[in-house]
Amino acid sequence: MNMVAMIGNVATDPVVEHTPSGKAICTFRLAVSRPGGEQADFFTVAAFDRQGEVCAAYLQTGRRIGVEGRLHHSSFETADGESRSRVEIVASRVQFLGANSARAAAEFGEVSA
């Protein structure tokens, strides 16, 4: 089973790109506090299609959100020939928490994949 659920703050403004077929892909970083609250872990989140468009429209650095999804591991080679890998969260649901969450929910409804 590959499931993850996290609550944290958006650490970078979302960036949305479109595939040649028009599919939206929104990526941003999520800061999740460690126990004690003095340190945080940072994760890249990818949201697709309508959910990605909603995230791009409403999320900004500092916004508190909940993310449910799965972990995705990928490997790649840099231009210098070095092998790299990364793990990101592919969001199946993004829940806006705090101020303005009701406005986004009213305008777009459920923000799930």
C-alpha cells in the first residue's frame, strides 16, 4: 500500500505547466514540521488536472494545507551525467485549511483527483 497524508505549509509558490495534450501539472514544496516544531521536512507535491489548476489559483507560500496521495520515486541523469533520484507526493486530495478555505471550496467544490 502506498499512501501518505501530511499537513503543513506551502513553502514555494505553485508553478503550473501544461503537457502538449493540455493536462495541467502543478508543483510546489510543502514544509511539514517535525515533533517539537523547531525543524521541518520539505516535500515536492504534484497535483494534476483541475486539482492542479485550483492549487495554482489559490495556494501561495505560507498557506496551511493537508495533502493526501502517494509517493512516487523517479531516477534521472543530469546534463553532467550524474545519476539522481527524487521522491515526490502525487496528490489525490488537497485540502485548504485556515482562512479563505471556505471560498475556494464554494467556488471549486471538492479539490480531489
